[in-house]
Amino acid sequence: MAARIIVREAHEGDEAQVARLIARLKALNEELDPHYKVVENLEEVSLEYARNAIRASDMRVIVAEDTATGEIVGVLVYRLVDRVFYKPKLKAQIVDFYVVPRYRGRRIGTLLIEKAEEMARRDGAGMLTVIYPSMNAIAERFYSSKGFIDLAVEKYKKIL
């Protein structure tokens, strides 16, 4: 049966599948960038994160579901952030974004971004931003192709 993808807001009951994708994303970040080391209890932490994110008033979890199988094959999480000193005052910041490799190239990422834009507007956000590891060239190409431009630079210094 051919995949039929729907994009929707996650709900309670989606936590385990969302957590699985979040854990895969974090493991990929570790593979791509030596500055990202995952915790040993990644699956447990991912499940707690998914539960909290789905329930949080300042976060939105959007999923792409293959209705033929019931499998969640993509996830996008954004957090609403008050930009106290700037206009637009509220932004939606994508903090997690992952599509299962065998589903890539089917516009699922684009559909997730479009849904995030729609929901963020409804939330009153005037901009959509994204955070991802600096060494993730795939993310850089994808977001640039969707019209994202540089806004800020984050640097770090290891102190422990």
C-alpha cells in the first residue's frame, strides 16, 4: 500500500513514536558533530521530553504520519520565545526536526515546515527560526532552500 502522509499536531498517545524520532535525531547529531554527545539513557530522556513537549503550553509538536501504517515518520518541535526587546515580539523557534530516511525526498520536510508556519502564525509568532548543529550541512541546505537566513551566531567554550 502506498504511503499517504498527513501532517498534524501531536497528541497524547504519540509520545513513544515521537521519542523514537527525537532519539534518532540526537544520535545523528552526535554522528555529524563531535561537540554533541548523547546521554547514556537517551531513550528514557527522549520519552520524557516528548511527553513534556506535547503537553507544554509554549511548545508545539508536529508530526507526519503514514496513514497506511500508522507510523510517525517525521517530527518538528518548536518553542515559542518572547523576544523582549525586538519586533516581532514572539518567535517560534524550531528546536527538533527529523524525517525518517526512507521517507525523505517526498516533501515531508516541506509539509512540516508549512504546518509549523501556519501554527506559529496562529500562536501569534511573527517569525520562525531554527537551531541545528553547525556541522549539519544537510540542515543548512534544507533551511536555506526554505528561505531561512542567518539571524544570530551561537558560540561555545567548554568549561568542564
